[in-house]
Amino acid sequence: MIDSQTSLYCIFGNPVIHSKSPDIHNVCFRKYHINAVYLAFKIDSISQGVQAIKSLNIKGVSITIPFKESIIKHLDWIDPEADKIGAVNTIVKQNGKLNGFNTDYQAAVSPLKPFGIQGRKVCIIGAGGAAQAVAFGIHKNGGDITIINRNSVKGEKLALKYNGRFISLEEIKTIQHIQPDIIINTTSMGMAPDIEESPIPEHLLDAQMIVMDIVYNPLNTKLLQDAIKKGCTIIDGLSMFIHQGAAQFKLWTDISPDINLMRQTVLNGDD
Ligand code: ATR
């Protein structure tokens, strides 16, 4: 029931119309009997959002594209890990102060942890905002990083930050020399409407690899279809989405939510 005591949580971004964050957070507020509601707000500038957080009784906020970097200067405190990554996707308001965190990196490594990351050769395709968080998480867990990117300046910079190698996307065939254990696509290649695109040719995949895609529209990307054909272990894009949301929920409520409930809610709808 929504009443005068109901707490407000939200997502700020542009666009947010296709966001599944309200679905996963609201279903968990209900499951754990928390009197709170989560809404999506499209904002034009981050200062608009910050003003809203401060003036309304908003307890927590998810920050998405394109505000993950511009929010930082408005925070009262930033988690040291988010600071290193250079991006914030979660705000917790406490005693009127805005505290910033990044749950994307935990989300990227959570589904990989059961397979082991320490000492594994991990190829990260892309060097944008998502790749920054993924690379931080892999490095923190002892993975051996190779960045593969179209733009070599960005790619080399990210590789250098985490003592990794760099390979240009054009030269992706040379990953054969590295024999990667894990491949993670952080680019938008394969996302609708370009569903026939894949960042890596099928013949470069082999059965002992773990192949992860952060694209979740569609869930069954060309990269993952190819990986299944080659017998690889796959991790789809919903994993990262769900895990980043679960970590946000934990920061806001101190409850570790039911991951399967979140996943089923996205897959089946909430009703
Ligand atoms: P995000 O914050 O979601 O990671 P981003 O910062 O725009 O978004 O980064 C997107 C990444 O996907 C970049 O590394 C980009 O490559 P460049 O650095 O060369 O621009 C990569 N990317 C996007 N579309 C691509 C395409 N069609 N081919 C190759 N790389 C692509």
C-alpha cells in the first residue's frame, strides 16, 4: 500500500523508457514488505536530478546513461572504488548527504566468480563506461586483462590502467596466441536492431571458454549463439543487469534480494 510513509527510490537517466529497474526493485520491495516505491525519471540535466533528490524525500537513486560521470561532482562522498572507476551508478541518501557507489563492477564479476577469476586470462571487448567497471572488477579479483577495442587510444589507456595488454578489434584473431579463459563483450555490438553483429568471429571461440555478453536486448545475442554452438559456457546480459540491481537493493535496504525473483520478473513480467 502506498501511503504518507512510503519511501521513494528512482532511476535517473535519458532515455529510461525501456529500463527494467523499476520492475526488479518494486517486486523486491513487495517481497520484503518494505513500504517503498521505485520510479523511472527521464531528466535533461544531472543538476535537475540532484535538486530533486535533495528537495524531495528520495532515499536512493540509480544513475544510468549518460549521467554516471557527471553525477560525481554533486556527491558529498564517493566510495573509493567508484572513484577509481570514475563512474557512479548508485546514490544512497543518508542524513541528507549524497553518497555515491558503483555496483556495475560487482555485477560483472558476480556471475564469473563461481568459475574463478584469479589468474584467468580475461579478454574485455570495448573500452567505454561499462568496460571501465568490468576491467576494475576483473583486476580486483586477480584476472589477467586484455582489452580489445576499435579505438586504440581508448583501448590502450584502459589496458595500461590495469597492467593489461591491448589488441585492436581489427586484429582480434591474435587472441589465439593468448588463449583466453573468459571473453566479455561490453560493446553494443549485437544489440537490437543490429542482431546479426558479433565482436568476435565464431571460429575464434572454443569449448573451454566462458563467454559473457552484457547486451540483454536480445538476450540470445549472435555472440552467445555462436558460443553455444562451440560448446562454451555462456553468461547472458541479464546477469550483469540483475546483479547490479541486487547490489543497489542491498545498499539501500541491507537485504540481499532474491536474484531469481528479479530475473524471472524481467523475463516474465511482474503480473
Ligand atoms: P558504455 O558506457 O555503455 O560502455 P560507451 O562509453 O559509449 O558506452 O562505450 C561503448 C564501447 O563500445 C566503446 O568501446 C566502443 O568502441 P570505441 O571506443 O572504438 O568507440 C564500442 N563500440 C560500440 N559500437 C561499436 C561497433 N559497432 N564496433 C566496435 N566497437 C563498438
